[in-house]
Amino acid sequence: MGLLERLRKEWFILGIVLVIAVARLEPGVGVKGGPLKPEITITYIAVSAIFFNSGLSLKTEELTSALMHVKLHLFVQIFTLVFFPTAIWVFLQLLSITPINEWLLKGLQTVGCMPPPVSSAVILTKAVGGNEAAAIFNSAFGSFLGIVITPLLLLLFLGSSSSVPFTSIFSQLFMTVVVPLIIGQIVRRYIKDWLERKKPPFGAISSCVLLMIIYTTFCDTFANPNIDLDKFSLIIVVFIIFSVQMSFMFLTFLFSTRNNSTFTPADTVAIVFCSTHKSLTLGIPMLKIVFAGYEHLSLISVPLLIYHPAQILLGSLLVPTIKSWMVSRQK
């Protein structure tokens, strides 16, 4: 693969690095009250745009074929939204006595609370040849569940900023997440044929809006002289994220392939990816709403920004190995 092709493929990861660098150079542009007016353009318009886009792109009509596989869906959703955040919370109780930056540790907890992503788990499941219908269902269903459950988990494990009352958080979530998502689904019903014909770049659109949100989040950080991120904490957190990702992939693999399991090898592939992947697209806007007013919001966001490329990198590296295992088991 040539350099240009590689850059084109990884443009979003490069975009994250670029917008953080630009925010570092000139943070005044994207701070609250600055020229971009992120308190309006980001908090309301950008977040609503992402979820309207999600509503347009979610192919809920394709999920009926996967509806009956209840045991698989329960496994994925319970692992993702119950076991994952609880296990991270227990682990963080041990890490709290270390010198690791406390806001990065809080960020690790937010990773655990996130729903599955809409795209990456499906793409990797398809690449291996696993149960794609189950992956689509769990990604979409998990996203819908996450709209309600993720904010509750964040408030349960981390609390909220004292400046924003619970009623305000959930009313804003409803107006900027639920309503645009429903409108997107309604609009999709009327223009479904056109969408299938033209295939708009939904992923790229959401990613560009997401880069704007990440940019303004880091502008707030770099404009605050009281925030300091030590390199030791950052390196340890990167190591923890890769370790958690690998451990949970291995754990889901063991559970879904045990002797009394009724899951097929194709099911196992969908389970491994859907249970361990976390959504950046849904996660960053939710953090922006739930932790509005936190001066350390960007530090809380860092682990999720690291987890996103980590899950794609590890998943891509493991595709050939998992594919050969699945083929050997199906013979």
C-alpha cells in the first residue's frame, strides 16, 4: 500500500492529530465565546447534525433478520453496557492509588460507559466473514440503548458537573440526540431509494463534524493555564487501553467458544468485535453534554480518542488470524 493511499485511508486519525495541533497553536478561535461560538455551533448544531446523520444512515429495516438471535444480543449488550463499565470501575479503584493523572483515569471510565460503534465492528466482522447481520443489529441497537444508558452510566460512575442540573442534561440529550435521530429515521423512509442509489458518505460527514467537536474541546484545554498533562500518565493510559482491549477480546472469545455454548464461529466473530468496540461518534458529543462546564473535559476525552484508533488497529491486525480460525472451525 502506497503512502498516499495509506494517508487517505487513515485520514480521520490524522485529522484528530491535526485539529489538536491547531488547537494548541491558536486556542482562542474555538474557546467558549470565541469566533466559532462553540456554545451554539458545537453544543447544538454539530451534535444534532451527527445524530441526524446517524438516523439517516441506520438501516433499521435490515435488522429484522437478526432479531431472533436473542441470546447473542443479550450477551453483547450486557457485556458492553454492564460488565465492561463495572470491570473498569473495579480496575480504577486499584489505579487510584497510583500517580496517574486522575482525569485520564476518569476518561478510562467514560470509555467503559460508551455504546458500541455503528461502523467499525460491522466492517471488521464482514472482513472476517462473521455474522454480519448480528453485528449490524448489535451496533444499531447498542447505539439506541446508549442514548439512554450511557448518560446514566456516566452520572452513576462519575457524577456530573455541578453547574449543570440533571434535568438540563437530559433535556439537552433529548433535543440534540433523540429528536435528530428520530427525524433522520423518518426522513430515511421517504428518501430510502435515493440514499441506496447515491450512497452518501455518511461516515465521512460524521467524522468531519466530530473533528470540529474535538477541536473546540481541546481549544478549551489549551486556553486554560491550570491544566497540565504529564507524559508518564499518557504513556501508561495508552498501555492500559491496549491491554484492556486485548484482554476483553480474549475474554469474549473464551466465553463464546466454551463447550456448552450454542454460538457458531461466525457468531463468535461478531461477539468479539461488537462487545469490545466503543463509539467515538456517539461518545464525544455525549461527554460534551454531560460534562458541560468541566475544565478537564478534554483530558476526560483523551482515553476515548486513543481507544478509537486502538480498536481499529488491533482489529485489523487480528482479521487474518480470526479468519483462519473461523474457516478451520467451519470445516
